Amino acid sequence: MRTLQIRSTAWLLVGLAWLSSACLDRELKPINPCLVSTVSRKVTINSIDRVDLLFMVDNSASMTSKQNSLKAQFPRMIQVLSTGRRSANDPSPFPPVRDMHLAVVSSDMGVIGQPDIMGCDPNGGDDGRLKHASSGDPGCAATYPPFLSYDGTRDNPMQIGVDFACIASLGVEGCTYEHQLEAPLKALWPSMYVDAGGNLIAPNPYSFLNPAQPTGRGSLPPPEGSLGFMRNDPASPSLLGIVLLTDEDDQSSQKTEYLGVTDTSNPIARQGVQVRSLMNPQNLYDVQRYIRGFKQLRPGQEELVVFAAIAGVPLDLVDANARANVDFSDAAQRDAYYDHIADDPRMRQTVINGGVPQLASLSPACRRRNSMGEQEVATPAQRILSVVKGFGENATLQSICADDYGPGMDAIIEIIARQLGAVCLPRPLVRSADGQVACGVVWELPPANKAVPGTPTQCGQLPFLKPVGPGRPAFNALGGMNCEVEQLPVTDNTTVARGDGWFYDTFSSSVMTACPLNRRQRVTFTDAAKPPNGVIVDLECLNEVQSQPSVRTDLNNSAAYQPELGSACATVTTKNGKVLKRDAACVLQLNSGKTDSSMFCHAQLNVCVQGCKSSSDCPPAWECDSRPDTLATSNGKAYCVNPTCGTDL
């Protein structure tokens, strides 16, 4: 199986689209800037059908029913991941996982060097070690290995799900000070770190509190992270998933002395045990440690790390209704969504009963009732929310106060499925008259000494590759060549020109089944041009279009279709199924029953533009462009333009 994995890239691969060439060559008064829609992706090509999935399960005193709710989801989760089908009739299945490692770690890392604190171990508690003791429940084996392995050629996925539930029952005797982020990082971090170029980095970028050195720091984490659970072979990597289940915020401390203060003359001693760590945030690790650290577990392939949390957040802020109108591929929308959660009054970490240390706690973010009818609460998970936000598209946040964790687990499955599946672009592009889109696709080839058999190392080895143009680096970070891939034009929106290379795909049966309804567009390679293992693909699309939403009040808002300046017009299907082409796709429907045909479909740009005789026919600050070179590209028709040239490279 060959799949495309996504991560953002900072440098651009193509120049500006038509807007730069359409700038007027005379000085004009200041005007509104043009709108730019950019799709930027770095795509690592590898056979990704392996997943290493680590659950951090809070094992403090309030977690019994929540652990049970999570365990109930494991059999279905494994079934869905192993089949690629969310249901029997899933219309958009994803590539199934053929090889899976499953492990669990607790939140208990004790309070190193500080004895007699609420039963917390001064020697580090579970210390980030993988937990694999059997719960002894019916159907469970007597013993289990440190992590479970699923092989799709021989293992029953339902049985693996049952077995995982048996080792994920951690009980509720863990330390009151939970290290929900530090525990999985320590469990996974290798004792010897190697970067994307294969270079050993010393000293190790991350060190941890060491039970043998309570006042210092150790450099050697437990061995599980480098002894089999997490597969690190760059030629055949696995997707790494980290999932947190907790009803309190992360309290990962970089020092512990303040937790052991008992002298009542010290103000810290008058802080309740439940709130002391969060009342002293200067003693906690910065959350960037975990955003960076988890991603660095896949050096050079950070998109192969996904992060999810079922934590203390109001259910109505993260349920299906709250997420329905958010495009999580759009950074601005995504950040606004998470900022809205962070700013909700219920997410304020407010101390209640602060005058009585034994009773002091944080105000709840949400509540739920367990199977016994007892009310349970979860406190605001602000630090965990920050890590979710830092992972962008590769993360999800769900509420631990939900009665059923099924929807939350489905959201986690979707994050994993998106990384296993095809690259579906977040927003549509516009084909110009030549059948192409304003995108560049570059293969970053591996150097000869790191290439797997069959992978090219020179642009001249394949006819559809050529060296990149001026202004683009000829060599990549690994020392291999960068080669531009030929784009094949598409005519009649469905016919791909002969040859090998890539094309903008909105019509194939595979894009219809592999991409969700709101993302049915992608870059597709012909069979001969499919990138082999070891190649990294850089995709940059600058779909720069002069556009402006309509503010007219005479439009028929109930019409099946109403175009705007900049709307695509080569072919449009309306709400009632009617197909409009070219100028017909630019006609406005008015309340009076009449139509307005002052816009037309630009012959080359394939977007609606406003026809004009003078600038008085144009939107404010736009100009009527009737220059000869403009008329030559628009069938002799003048049209309104925003004369700002857009972004300079």
C-alpha cells in the first residue's frame, strides 16, 4: 500500500498565480488587498500500514467508571482500524492497519525525593513504564507481554481489543499528582536520540527526573521507548498515536521540593494537595516540551505523530454540533475553535474551598453520572488543550464527561484514518483554460547511499522529472536532488492528457470514495509516476483569485445558485442538480425574477469577473481594466480588478 502523509512546509514551490501578472501598471490609491487561498503540503511517501498506539490512562482515585467507559470502546476501535471501515456500509473506507502495537502507561510518576505525600512513591511510581498486568477479569489471560501486537494476517482484532482492555484496567491507586504528559514522553523517548539525518545527538535533547538523583536529572528513561514498541525504521515507519484519558489537568513537574512543604509558616503549605501544582505553574514543564518532544519522536516525519485527549472540557464545546462547522484543515478556524474553548468560563482553573487545604479543589469544567448514579466531575484541562492545539490537524480533544466514549473514540479514529488515507485537499482549486491548476509538485529524492532499491536518485532517471527552476533549492535537507514533476492538463473536467505525471483530480472514483464530501479534490499521480518509498513530495498551490463576497440586497437568496466575484465557472452544479457552464454560471438571480448578466466567465482564468465600461461599474477601490493585453485574454471584454498585486515572494 502506498499512502501520502501530510505536514506543512514553509517555503513556496510556485510563483504567484494570475494576480501578479494582472496588476495595473499605474499608481493607484490604496485599496483592499486581494484574497489568497494557499494549500501547502509536504508529503512523505511510504507504505504506512503500521500503527503504534499508546494510551495514557489516569489511575488516580476518581477514575474507576471512566476507565470502564474507555475499556468498552477498545474492541470496536481495533475492529475499525484493522478493517478500515467505520461501519459495514462505510462509503469512504480508509486503508486498514495491518500491523499494530498497543500499550498503556499510567499517570503515576510519584513525587521523587519527597516521602509521605498522599501515598505517592518517592522513587518515581510507575515512572513511565508500560503497564501490562492482567486485570484478571473474565476472558483475560493470566499474563501479558509489555505491549500487545496485532498482525492482520493471523490475529483476531476483537480478541486483541479484549486483551487490551485487560491490561488497560489500571485501578485507582495512583499518585494524586498526575503526570499525564510526562509519563508518555518518558515511556517513548529513546535513550539515544537520532535526528532526521541519522545523526546521533548528544547530549540527549530530553532528560527526566531520576529517582537515583532526586536533586538532579537523569538522562536514561525506561527502555520501552527504544526496545520494540515504537518502530523507528525511516524506510518503513509506523504512525505513532498518543491518547490521554484523564479527569484532571496535567501536573508534570520539573521539580518536586515544593510538593513536600509542610511548614505552615510557608504559604505553599497552606495550599491544598489537589491544587498545589497548578497554583505554582512555574514549577511545571512548559507544554512546548510535549508538543516538540512527541513530534521529535518521528524526526523529519512529524506528521506521523497524532495526539488525542479525552479530558476535562465541557461536552457542548467539543461534541459533533460544536465541531460541525469548523474546518480543522484551516489553521485560523482551528485556532479560533480552541481559543473559544480556552476562554469559556467553565475552563477557568478557579480554586474553591481554598481556605481549607484538605477540601481545596478546582471548579469543575464538566460533570457526569456514573452507572451507580453518582455524580463525577472533571477539572479544566488547559495544559492538555494547549498541546492539542499545538498539534494542529493531527489532534483532537474530547470530553471525559460524556456518557458514551464512542463518539470521542470515533474522532480519534478519524485522526488516524486521515493519516493512513489519501491526501484530500482542504479546499477546491480552479483550473485555468489550459486545464491546469496553479500548483507545483516536487519530489525530494533520497541521496544514493540512502535510497531503497527502485527509488530514483537523479531527475534524469524518469521522463516526467526535471530539475527545479531558479529560486528553488536544487538539493534537499538529506542531500538528495529536488525534481519537479510534470503536471498533466485535464480537459472537460474529466479527461486527463496522455503521459505520466500528476493531475488535479476532482472526478475519479477513487477520490469519491477516499475523500470526504467537503474535501473531494486531491493531487493524483499516474501509475508510472506514483512516488516510490523514500521520496518526499512537496506540494504548493497558490490559488490566488480576486474575489469579493456580494453585499447586494436585491439578490434572490433562495435561488439554487448565486455566484460571486471569483467564483469558479467552468462547470457548476447547483443545489437542484442543474449544470451551469461558462457565462451561465456567472448570472445572478434577482428578487424581481429578472437576472443580472454583468459578470462573465473569464476565458483563461475560469472564474467570474465583473464586466465594466468604466471604474464606476466596479466595487469600491476596484478599477475597470481595458488595457489591450487584458482584452486579449478575456475575449475583448473589460472587467473590474483589484489592482493590489498580492503577496510578494
